[in-house]
Amino acid sequence: MNLKELVASLRRDADELEQLDRMLSGLGQAKSSGTARKAGRRGVLSAKARAAISKAQKERWAKVRAAKSGKKG
């Protein structure tokens, strides 16, 4: 292999590496769908929804406490 062939081969390899680098760097930049949440953001709940969640959680804890007190007696 002479010097010209070696340089041509290295340039082809460099072009392939640059193309691969562009493809790989584009993977992390994919557009997210409109329904996907962004990291660190929270949705806003209505007062009615918060109340329903609170009520359900209180009922769950009441069952846990009832089960504990039932086992002791």
C-alpha cells in the first residue's frame, strides 16, 4: 500500500466515523411527544381531585390501623 492509498483509506474511515458520530449524537435529541412529561415538572390537580386522593389515602390508613388494632385484641 502506497502513501496515496493509505491517505485515501484514512479519509474514507474519517468520513464514516463523522457520519456515525452525527447519527449517534442525534439519538439523544429525539423529540418527545406532547403527552410525555418533562423531568422535574408536576401536573396541577384540581381541589376536587386533591380531596378525592386525600379521602382515599385516609381510608387506606384507616384499614391499616383497623387491621393492627384487630390483631392485638
